[in-house]
Amino acid sequence: MPTTLVGARVNGKPNYLTVAFCGVIQASPPMIAVTLGKMHYTNEGIRENQCFSVNIPSRDMVEVTDYCGIVSGKRIDKSEIFETFYGKLERAPMIRECPVNLECRLVDILDLGGQSEVFIGEIVESYAEERYLCNELPDIEKIKPIVFSMYDNNYWVIGEHLGKAWSIGKNFAEDGNEKKAENTKQKENKSRCSCHWKQISKNA
């Protein structure tokens, strides 16, 4: 899961919360969803200001990122931890130390009956320094994002490049018969495997 820092002004001060339940849900207009527990202090600020930010920390920020998820803004003032800046909306605090910042206008709040609520935001602007770009686009190797492994609660970095999306799959079609034979062999090997799958959680 991606590791992000969600920002909002609460009681007049910037507050930041570590969030892994986050993802882009639409490209045009660009929309993003973040899921926060209903008890979080940050939720008040999102409702009050009708906006929030999603900040992508780098691997060098792993300690401070985790800290923001350990302590609550109700008890600890997190407004001075980072250098905060504002963009078009003027009310969504963003972290200058993060390689990528997304400024979001609140569109909707979904309550699906659990302990969390989903905040849907339209990304009105994105920010990144030139050093994190390649050909005017964000470069994942320069950004060095943090990946969160949920069930064992560990942080990771990304690994090697596997291939170009919407491109590498063409090789499968071109080598059709060989790939099909290889897949069949793999399935046969799996069917002979003595290991057993374990269900992690019904609520995953």
C-alpha cells in the first residue's frame, strides 16, 4: 500500500496524518480517495475547510512519517514538524519536504458502515521540484516512495523495474504458443505443490 501524509488545517493549524488507505480513483477530472478512521483529528479539518492534501514522503522521511501516525493532533501539535506551504485553495497545508504534493478539494464523504470514512477529493493541483522529475513527469526512482505492508506492519522501498505498462503484455501475444505452454506447466507445478493457502482476513 502507498504511504502518504494527509494534511488539513484543524483549529487554524496544519495537521498531518499517516495514511496508507489511499488511491487515485479517476483520471479526468482527477480524483483521489483517502480512508481515515472516524475518530481521527484530521477529519474535523477536512470537513471544516472542504479540502485536504496528500503528500508523498520519500524513504529518507520514514521515521517522521511513522511518527505522524503514532501521535494524535489532539494531544501533540504537529504544525511545526514540516515546512508547510499552501497552493490554489489556500487552506490545504502541504509538506515542502515531500517530493510530491497533491492539493485536493473535497467532493464527497462516504460512510460505508464501518469504523472509517472515505474522503473523495478532486486534485486541483500537483507540486514537485524539478529534481524529482524526468521529462517533466514524476520519476519514481527519484521520489523513492515508501510502501506499507499492512499485515506485518513494515515499510519497504520499491524494487527493480519490470517493464512498460500497456506494452510488455504484447510480448505474451507475440509468443502465444510458447507462453501458453509455459503457463500450463506452471499450473501443473502449482497443483502438485504441498503448501496450503491461508486466509488472512475476511475483512481485507
